[in-house]
Amino acid sequence: MNDIGAKNLKLDNIDIKEISKELDIGQETLKDIINELKKPGRDPREDMPKPILRKNVLTIDDLEIGMTMQGTVRNIVDFGAFVDIGVHQDGLVHISQLVADRFVKHPLDIVSVGDIVDVKVLDIDIKRNRINLTMII
């Protein structure tokens, strides 16, 4: 039996009821986690909507400050959200640049992974391969 088969066998023998109590999570949530762990090498973001790309913007060199476009939120961190705008480098929308009519304590209060958002390019650093975006348009 290969390593993956052995690991799946161990995952099949988990006492869902006991482990969910120990981890203080719901049984259905634990079942979902186990099912995803059984799919090695698969990125769950593959199932999310693809960004709506501009045909004239293919690389970071094609970007211009002030350009507006749509992108897909790919990752959320404490200081902002990374958005795929189709140039092989995700741009960062800093927490201060998220659209909200109130103080934003955490980006998850405003956006979720997979959301399609409108963004505007604030800054481009080609040397460091960084793109700063804003959702305040």
C-alpha cells in the first residue's frame, strides 16, 4: 500500500464524534476537513470563480496607475486582501483601502476568498514585483 493509501485508511478510522468534541468543532465541519485531506495536492481555490480579465493587461508591465479592473480575492491576511487581477502576481488591497462605511477591524469583515471585486491600481513596483490596489474607486 502506498503512503497516500495508508494515510487515507487512518483518516477513515477517526472517531468523528470524539474528535469533534476534543477540537470543539461540529461533526459536519470535521467530516468536510477529513474529505479535503483525502485529496492530496488539490488546491480548493481551483473551484472558485475565475477573475474577469482585461484582454490588454497580461503582465505587470501592462498595468498603469489609476487603471480599474475586476479581480478575485485569493487570500486574506490581517493587513489586507490579495486580489488576482490576471497578471501572474496578486495585488494587495491594504486594510485601509477596503470599501466600508465603518472602521474595518479585519478584512474578513468586508471580503471573502473567492469574491469578485472592483479595484484600482495605486502603485506598481516592478523591481519588487508588487502591486498596490484600492477598492475605493
